[in-house]
Amino acid sequence: MYGSETTTPMSAEAEAYEYILGKIRRGELRPGMRLKSEDVASEIGMSRMPVREAFGRLYQLGILTLRANRGAVVTEFTPEQLMEVFEIRSVLEGLAMRRATIHATDKDIEELHDLLERMRRVEEDVEQWLTRHTDFHKAIARLSKAQRLAGDIEKTQLLLEIYMRLWVLHAEKPVDLTGDHLRLIEAIAAGNPGEAEAVMRDHVLNTAPAVVEFLSKHNAFG
Amino acid sequence: MYGSETTTPMSAEAEAYEYILGKIRRGELRPGMRLKSEDVASEIGMSRMPVREAFGRLYQLGILTLRANRGAVVTEFTPEQLMEVFEIRSVLEGLAMRRATIHATDKDIEELHDLLERMRRVEEDVEQWLTRHTDFHKAIARLSKAQRLAGDIEKTQLLLEIYMRLWVLHAEKPVDLTGDHLRLIEAIAAGNPGEAEAVMRDHVLNTAPAVVEFLSKHNAFG
DNA sequence: TCTTCTACATGTGCATCCAAATATCCATTC
DNA sequence: GAATGGATATTTGGATGCACATGTAGAAGA
């Protein structure tokens, strides 16, 4: 098994994008670090052009900051800015919940229970847990039957996941995570859109302070 | 006065971006139309490279659809998809309202009244009215003191403005627009964040059906 | 006449190359 | 010794060229 080898013929731009994002995810590139298009290009054996385009995409996501003629820097978020992203995510996922409540079938709810169970099973393995946690939220986003909304949610998750990883890695999980997620499923099953939206908003905003506080203490921002 | 001539030295990419967006805004490029990078490049006298990057940005916004090796097409929205964008906008602007309520000073509220008055004065001139309407909403977004949120709101507005223009141009405005906006200011002044959020969400979702319905009837979608 | 195969045309994605903008370093001056 | 000015080095933004993928039209065969 060759793992994530050329399964799909990826474009050079996509390759550069994944490469940079991976480095940031793994903490090899930390906020504030500078990034030269030429370096990245030679590291993965391509010209600067596709790297440039990947920079552009990561800039749109807010992950990189672009300064004219002076290259790209991994964005540093202040605690306030990070909190802001959590707030945006809370309303977007709240909307997704509202819609999911309307569209979800019994089978969908069963599948959510399955996903939660899969999360529970790897509670000790942080990496695995994070992946499955993201999957769980993605599943709800998909139930909203709103592609663009799901895409927007994925974009904010992409950003927050980077910081969530640092948090879950270095702090013990103080919040009752499984219970919180169970409540989300129950809210969907209950079938009240307004109530379900509120539950999701609370869920997202409840975890936010812990992450933000932890990271500002361990000055992961500078 | 040279109008909008090289006031700021714009990058070629930004120029291409504005050019394409302008054409779409003015209805010269309608949904479904194909766009060749070479054509655009020669029209405004630059190479295909910056045009390519502008395509990428417009794709991120959902305004263009990119098919591998087969160029760019102005995205066609189904009524459902357009409604979805309205919903996203409603929750984002709702959040902005919530935050604006907390941060707004008396002076800020006065300025909002000024902006509303400026809107009222050009009610007959559709183009002007739209611009000032967008300005009004932008002002509230700015009061949220949340840069990223304001940026995300601007992105959805960019998209909806295209369709709002068609609507306001060809339909008589059936909704009481000034009154609705006055209610927004009052909600901010009242100082109840939850209430203010609800008012904004209703405001956005109230105008949505009229726009969506009008456009699906006049098959502006394809 | 209708289908299929092949040659040709078009247009994209990426590499290479060039010029302009910014940063760095050193010499000169006060 | 600090500051200022200019030469040099980096590095980006954009232009051009090329190869490959996709679309199209005409020829050959049924």
C-alpha cells in the first residue's frame, strides 16, 4: 500500500496547496513564518507559478498573509481574531443544523450515531479523534443539503483545526465532548429547527474559550 | 477629472478581476457564458497569467465555475442555490448586527441615519440606490469590529448584488425598504444583541423570496 | 445517409525568462 | 560612532513559449 500516492492525477497547483497546508497542519510551519515561492517550488520540484496560485488560495482562506512584493507569511491570529472565526463558524454551523433538522431521515440520524461511536472509540488518539470530529461536523453540514454552506463551513474548520490540534495535543480535554455531540444528534432528531440551531451555536461557542485561552497562554500566536 | 483612472497603481491581477466583475455586474456577461483567458487578456492588454489568477479568485467567490482544461463559465444559480446564499448572508449579517449592537456609539448610530437618508434621497435612481444600500450594510458590518466577518459578508453581497440589480432594475420595489432599514438602526440603538440579530435575519430573508421568485420567472438563470 | 476514426484546431496548465520592486550591505560623511 | 546615500543582491509580478488535453470537422467505411 502506497498510502496517499498519486491516486488521482493532481494538478501542480493542488499539490503545492496540499504540501503547504500539510506543513502548517503538522506544525512545521508556525504562524509568523515567512514563505518563499521559490523555496516551496524547488522543494516539491515544480516552477513558482503553481505555488503562487496556491498562495493565492491560502490567502483567500486567511491562512496566509500576502504582502506585495514581499512574499507570504503564515497568518498570526490574535485571540480576538480567533474568537471571531469561532463566532462565524457558530452561525454557519447553526444554519446547517437548522436545515439538517428539516432534511434528516431516520437513517441519517443512525449514521450520525455511528460517527459519534467511531469518535468515542479513538478518544485516546488525538490525531484520529480530530479527524473523526471533523467528519462528524462535516456530516451535519452535508445533511443541510446546502453545498455552498457546507463549503464555507469547511473553510472555517480548516483554519480552526490547526489551532484545535495544538489545543487537544497539549491540554487535557476538559470539556465533555461526547455528551455535547450526543446532544447535537438528539436536537436533530427532536425536529425543532430553531432549537437545533441554538444547540449547535452553544456547542461551538462553548469550546471556543478553552482553545483561545490555552493558545494565548502558550503564546502560540507569536 | 479622470474618473477612475490609475488612482492607485493596481496590479494586473486586480485590474483583470475588476474588469470581469464589472462586466458581470453590468449584465454584459450573463450566467452560463463562457470566458477565455486569452480573450480577456488581449481586451485589457495583458498576458493570460494575471487573468488566470483573477479567474481563481472569482471561482473562490462562486461567481465563476472552472472546468479543468475547458475554461471558465459564469456560474448559473438555481433558485434554491440563490436562496441558500441569502440564508448564509442572513446569519453572517445577523452576527454582525449582534456585535454592532455591543460596539456602536451614539455617533455611529447618527452616521447610520445619515447613510439611510442618503439612500432615501436616490430612491428613484436604481444604480445609486443599490450602491448606497450596499454601503449601509457595509457600515453595519464595520461596526461589528470584526474584519474577517465583514470580509465574508462582502463576499456574499458581491454575489447577491448581481441578482439584486436585475431585480431592482426590472421589478418595481414591492417591499418597504426604507422602513425596514430604519428598524435595523433602531434595533442597534435599543441595545439588545439577540433582538438586533433577529431583526437583521428577518430583514435579509424577507427580501430574498421576491428576488429569487422574480429571477426564476424571468429565467435569468439560463 | 449515417457512423466512426483520424487529423487538425483551439485553449489551458505549467516552465522559463525578464523587469520592477524591495531589502541588504558597504562606503562615505558628519 | 551614527547616519545617510548608493550599489548590489533577492525576490516577486508578469510575459512568453511549449506541451498536453479537449473539441471539431472532414474522410472513410458500412
